[in-house]
Amino acid sequence: MDYRVGLTETARDDLGAVVRFLAAQSPEAAARIGHEILDTALALSLLPYRGAPLRRRPGLRKLSHRHWLIFYQVNESARWVEVVRIWDGRQHPATLQLP
């Protein structure tokens, strides 16, 4: 049985920021990469534990797509995957705020 996948408001804002930033250079690339990131996140419905666990944040996992990191948590009892952040891995890591 598959898991349901959802994005927090922060993760949706993150994705929107990625697309807006890329659209300044190429609207086509922005749409393509935005869909790729979203498809990667939604694919967690089949393999929710494929991302690496974060050592300093128990319960959070990380999955990458190109330069972007998808941070998420799995609620096994509810069969729910919640994407909490979508982050450009080229940014300074000290500015990343995770729940």
C-alpha cells in the first residue's frame, strides 16, 4: 500500500521560490525543474525511506534532485510523508531552518 505525500506551506513556498528564480533565466527550464522536484517528492509515496536520515534531526530524512534537497518526515502509522523543506544545496547550510 502506498503512502500519501504532502508538502507543508513552507515547502510549497520553497518550490515556488525555486521556480520564480529559474524563470528569470528560462521559463521552460523553471517549469521542467519545478515538475521534476515535485515528481521526486511525490515518488516518496512508493519508497518513503529511500532518503538518508539526518543525524542531527531524528525523524527527518533527505533526498536530493540535482542541486535541490528535499527534507521530509514519515509518519508510519498514518502512512503519510510530509515534505517540510525544498532547499537549494548550493546555499550556505547555516541559513537552512528545519523543524
